[in-house]
Amino acid sequence: MGNMIRMNERAYLRVNDITGNTINNIEYIELDNGFGYYSKRLFTQRFGMKERTIQRREAEIRNRTDYWRYCIPIEGYKNFYSIALLGINKKNLRDRNRIEYIQFLAMFNWDIIGTVRPRNAKTINSVRSLMDGLNNALKKRYKDHTITIWYNVEQNPDLSGYHAHFVLKTNYKNNDAIQKWLKHYLGKFETSHTENTIDSSVHIDRFQVNDTWLEYITKQMDEMPDGYDLLTNIKI
């Protein structure tokens, strides 16, 4: 494997790997935070995605400012791909890949977590529409700031309908103000509008880096592949 160093099954890319023209011998590289990227050959082998599909997916996000989350191109050599590329076509994600997908989500350094359980949300699409509406409302209210949301829809424990967990990232500095606005906006979907019912159907809090929130909110990804999405107003 040339100059690739293996430590606990992890591969690290050193500067002389590039300058020494040995990059084409390397199949996997890893950032300092543990997030990994695979060569095209290894990506197709591990995740079952054809090279033509990889090229199509890459073309869809090539001009995005967060392109690096999906692909690291090394000029003059080859590209390396992260598991985030699978999320563009959700049927490619399976439970065995969830741990790596959580690593991808962790790279966003989220600010706020939330849960909303709207009354009479009988379908996944009804909650997805609510989250799309939330994203649009945030874009209007904080139009001069970046907003990124990842959410996942789950079935209520009593099988009465569906709810969503989410994480939010923004460069707007007043998180307390956004949390207050989020609770007010999402509280509109609790039709009784009383403080007690809103408290029971909407939960907003700060994101804690060492918490297990990302593990918790991704637990049903495999069961409901159409229930999650990444929304952003970042210019692409």
C-alpha cells in the first residue's frame, strides 16, 4: 500500500504520499476527526454503487460549497468519496452504514436540536411537508444567514402518526432567539395552542457535542429511508 500507515484499521495520508506520486496506491484516507473517504474502486466494492452512478451523484453536488463533505479531489491523481454520497440516493443507505453516516452528520457542528410531534400527522409526507415549510420560513426570517437542517421522521410509539427529530446549524449568533422562534413556529402545528400541549409536542434545545443525539435520531433511518433529508439555504 505504498506509504499508507495503518493504525487500528485506519489509513492516514501523509504529505509525501502526494509529493512522492504514490497516491494511486492508497484506497482510503481519513481526516483528523475520523471521517473517511474511499477510492472509487473501494467505494464501489464496499457500498455496491456502480462507477457510473458515482459520477452522476458527484455531478449533482460538484458546485456545492460543501462539496468536500462528499468528495475530496486531489489534483492530478484521483477522487476519494465519503459515505455522504450515498445519502443523495437514500436507497443506498443501510443500517450497517449508519455509524459512518453519523460521522458525516457530526462534521456540521450543529447548534440546535429539536423534536416536533404535530397533531394529526398521519403520514411521513405530512411531516416532511412541515419540515420543508420550516426550512422555507427560516430562509425568509434569517435570509442573510446560512441555515442547514437534517431531520428524520419516525412513527409515534403509540402508532398514532409520525414525528420528526432534527438538528440545525446556523451562523446566526443568537441561538436563544432562534430556539424561541422555533418553538413558536412549530407550536402552531399543535392545534389546541395551550402551553402544556405545545410543551409536550415541541422540544427545542442546544446541541451537546458529546451527547448521543445523532445516534438517537438516526435509529430508524433503515426502516424509513424516505423519512430523512438534509435541507440548506447555502448557495450551490
